[in-house]
Amino acid sequence: MTQKELVLDAIQELPDDASLDEIADRVEFIAAIQKGFDQLDRGEGLSHEELKRQLASWLTN
């Protein structure tokens, strides 16, 4: 599925009375998810243990 098709499908799932802001938010969300997948494909992700360490430090600050 192309990125355009992903966005069109996501927009079609929104209610007919969705605002332009809601549509833009959905497209931005899809773009962020895709960016994360691309980073993982390049090996730029964090291990589960590293993520737990970072979250713990954020929650204690």
C-alpha cells in the first residue's frame, strides 16, 4: 500500500463531519508512525531495556 493510499484510507475512516483540523491531525499521526517505522528499518530504534531506563528517568524528574 502506498503512503497516499494509507492516508486516503485513514481519512475515509473519519466521520463525514470531521473538521480540517481533525483530518490534519490524522495525517500528521500517520506521518509520525511512518517516520518511526523508517527509523526502525534503519536500525535507529531503542532496545526495550533502553526505553525502560529512559522512561524511568523521565518519571523520576
